Amino acid sequence: MVWAGITSLSRSELVPILNEALCVHRYGEELLMGHVVPFGYWVGENFILMQDNSRPHVTQCVYQFIDTVGIEVKVWPSCSPDLNPIIA
């Protein structure tokens, strides 16, 4: 599995998720702290995080962290076909 960030003007590096399942703590420490926050600050004040509704993404501790660092999250309903940024 890999993680990547995209915008209309740029993209992040691909981040491989190896060896273990992506749990809440791994998502927070490795992806949010290591990649999402720096990418968001680089994009600027118009940065909105779009993620699906997988379990590591929607836990209370992840939302608390996202609120702490000041990242806006796009709210998507479960099973939404609108998650594909290529089509949208």
C-alpha cells in the first residue's frame, strides 16, 4: 500500500506502507506527522485534507490531532463515489 498527496499544482512523494497493517498510531505518527502536516503547510492556508472513512482515518484521536495542528478535513459520507479526485 502507498500514500500520496495531490493538489491541482503539485504532488507529494509516494510513501510506502510496509510490513504491518495501518493502525491508528501508525497513521498518526508516520503519515500525519511525517507527511501530511509538512505537505499541508507547504500547500498553504487553502489546504483541505481529503481521506476516506477507513478506521484509522476516523478515530477520535486522529480528529483531535488534526484539530490541534489546524488542518481542515473534507467530510465525506460513507461509501461515497465522490472520493475519486480524478473524476470529481
